[in-house]
Amino acid sequence: MRAEKLSAVILLGAALVGAAHGDVAPRTAGLSLEATIALPDVSGRIDHLAVDVAGKRLFVAELGNGSVEIIDLQTRKVIHRLAGLHEPQGVAYLPDSRLIAVSSAGDGTVQFFDGASYAPRGVVALGEDADNMRVDPRNGTLVVGYGNGALAVIDPASLKRTGTIALPAHPEAFQIAPLTSRVFVNVPDAHEVTVVDAAAGAAIWHWKTQGLSENFPMALDEPGHTLAVAFRSPARLVLFDAVSGNRRAEIATRGDADDVYFDAKRQHYYVSCGEGFIDVFEYSATGLKKLTSVATTSGARTSLFVPELDRLFVAQRAGWFWSPAGVQIYRPDD
């Protein structure tokens, strides 16, 4: 390789690393990169994130590393690591009981840790592939997707499973609607969105996703009666009427989406895609319009939007040019 070509490659690599780790803060029409928090000694895939808003802490499930990183959002540094986990996929913080819950695919458990001392507090064995989790805003219980098709309901006071809701196949993302007691569940292997009556503990509707498959991420705008689902094949963001199941709007996205969030303040949707972009869409009476695609890094597909902090956190795995794993913090542009 000629010297000038080699120099160009080196400069390009340095620019990419700088942009990925906060040395350069590009501004876009939808999001601005504010900072990047390094995750030292973390390798492999990173899965879902959770937040303790009052304590200003971020929790990162590091599936490939067998750990959960705990970040102080004020100092923007890692303050603790929960290690020795078996493929942690989901993490949740339960503010009422001050517990951290971690669901792991490898051993099918949900492990609980003290939110202050990080000491183990108990384990609930679900049997297989414990995955996404949500804290039910109606009563503070923990709902966990797992196995070949079920949601488990866990009481954080007793750390016991108090209910099971059957589904047609393994659940991916799901959202709980507190006003209607409905739970909307992505069930990609059944090619549907399953709607559950939480009070009855059973499925009541099965919305088939004809022509679309691999529906993993989901967001709910309950006041607007709108359910957003991102599909991977083909790569589309689809808005459903949350009452009838009818499709309201759809638009193409980047590939390998794994999280989608609705920003009610701006009427924006953020879709984090493993292809290496965050797609930003605006929703109005005329439908969905793409505002921008913000470049991240390849494989950075999991994220968390926190309305109380007005920030979008994006997890990036260790990658090319020796770039370490990290969490990018984006500020929405008004």
C-alpha cells in the first residue's frame, strides 16, 4: 500500500474512533452526541439497559461478558459490576423495593440484587431463556418474558412467581398499558403481536403481521392509542392502532433494529439499529417522516430513552480499530 493511502486509512480510523467516543460531537437535525461513557474490559454483545432515575444510575446488561455494569450518570463512570452471570439479557430497577433484577438466557433465572449494597437477595428460576422485563406501573410487580412462550409475574416483596401468562411462542419486547390493563407482546416466531388482558391473565387478540417478520422492538403511546413495532424483515417501522390493531403508518428503517422509543414531547420515534444508525422519525397527521439517521457503530442496536432525563442512551460493543465498548449519550434537538 502506498504511503499516502496508508496515511488516509489511519486518519479515517482515528476519526471513526474519535466520533464513537466523544472526541467529536456531531450535531444533527434530531440528536446530538453529548458524551460517551467507556465500559472497560467488556467484550461481546451488549443487550438491554435500565435506569434508576432518582439515583441517576444506568444499568447495562452485557450478555457476552456475563455481567451487568452500573454507571453513575453524574460522574459518567462505572461504579460497580455484577459479574458471574449467565448471558444476562434483561435488567430492571424496582424503585419501590430498591432491587435490581437481572434476567439471564443461559440459566433461565431472574436474579435480584440489593439496589444499595449490590448484595444478592434471591433468585427466581423460570427454566429457560429469561429475556425482556418490565415493571408493571399499576402495582410494581415484575413481568418477565421467557421460554417457549410465556410471561411470568414476580412479586418483588416475596421474590416468588405469582402468575404465568401463556403465549404462542417466545416473547420479545412487550409493553404494559396501565390505563387498560393490556399487555402488547411481540411474538416473532408466531408472526404476530399478541394482546393480553393482564387482569384475566390470558391473550385476547392475535394481530398477525402479514408481509412483515422479525418483530423485536416495541413502543407504546397509550394516550395516543398508538403501538409502534419495528420489524427486521423487511426493515420497517409500523404504527398500529392500539385498540383495533389496524396499521396507521409505516416507513423503511435501517437494518437490525432492536429498540424503539416514543418521545412524547417532540412526537418523535427513535429506532436503534445494529446496522450502525439511530433512525429518527416524526409522526404527525400526515404520517411518518424520516428526520435523520445518526451514525453510531456497527452492532450498537440496544438503547434506552429516558424522558425524565431527556436523553437517549445507546450501547456500543467493542469493535474495529480497538474501540472499546461504551454507552453513547444523545441529547434530542428541539
